[in-house]
Amino acid sequence: MDITTCNWNAKTYKIFQKELYQLQDLKYREFHGKLIQNMNSLIGIRTPILKEIAKKIAHNQPEEFLKYVQHDTYEETLIHGLLLGYIKIEFKDLINYLDDFFPYMNNWALNDITCANLKLWKKHLKEGILVILSYLKNENPWVKRFGLVLLLDYYVNDEYIDFILDTVSSISGVEYYVGMANAWLISICYIYYPEKTYSLLKKKILDNFTQNHAIQKIIESTRVSKKEKEIIRKLRHI
């Protein structure tokens, strides 16, 4: 089928589902399945291919596609997420579409790839802050992680660094993938704003998980000097 010209309905979507399996790469399925810890819903299609599919759908009745999209496989869910970064919509509509998408987001890859593809967010940073704050208060850990990764992707700059460092201190590392995203965010802040981020780490107000994993990521970075790593290492919670 030609996804650039077809009319989306229940029948054409079923055909679309079947054709996804023709793009299966079994070696990639085995590799990626271990990373996302979910082989059951994985077809095994590389992300660049899924991005191309989402781009094509964005030019052919994307709203209709979203009426019929299923989430039987990881790939279908990721196409859904990627599509939100390609369709031409208002920012308020994007937020509504994300709210519809969140119930199907169940692993870090869906979360992080979708975040990185939301180019519209760059044009609405101030509006986006209020949305992110609501995400960080959400009980769904994947929505919390989404908020943190949005900060990482679009807000590590002069205007927002103080806001980020103030915000991350209130995020608990109890939920593993939330804590890991927070640690990742802090480590990136350190690379670009070492003095400010060091001041936060020196206070030791982060929970043990977040503090120690942020330090570990900083130590693993090739953009941090050996001398800095030795100083940072001493700030670990014991």
C-alpha cells in the first residue's frame, strides 16, 4: 500500500499493520528487545525507518491515522509518538495529542525518542515550562520521565539552567526510570554549567540514587577532565 495517498480507515490500517512485518530485522529485534526489555510487542524495525514512515503519514491525513492507530506493537506506538513531531498543529493541540499518547508509553525508548522529535517544543519554551511542571507532578512515572527528558532536550541553556537545577532537587529517584532520567539531566547540566551543577551536588540535597547516578554519569563522560572527575567522585553519598 502507498501510505502517502491511501485513505485511512480500519481496513487500510490492518493492511498497514501487516506490511510493517515486511520491514522486520530479526537481528535488530534481538538487540533492541534486550535494551527495552520487551520482546513480546517488538517487530524489529530500525528507528530511522519508523521515522520515515511517520513523516510520510504526516503528509497524508495524519489526524485520520490517529483515529485508527493501534498499539499492538512497539513500532506502532513509536510511529504514533514520532508522528506528533511531524504533523503541523498548534502547541495546545500537541499537548492534547500527547495526553492521548501517554497511556501507551511504557518504556524509556518510546519516551526518549518521542521527546527528541518534538521540534515544535523549541518554539514554545515558556508555555512548555508550565506543561512540564504538570508532567513532573503526574503519578505516571513515564510522564514524569517525559518532563525530565524535555528539559534535557530543550532547556539546558543560560535562560533555564537555574530553573532546572532548582527543579531536579525535588524529583525522587524512587522510580528507577525517573531517577535515571534525572541523573542523566544533571550530568548534562554539569557538562555545560559545571560550577552551578557542582554547587548543587556539593549540597548533597539529592536523594542517594539520583546523586550517585548523576556523579557516575559525569565520571563516565569524555567531556569532563580527569581532575574534575576526582573532585566529583568525592561527593557520592555513602
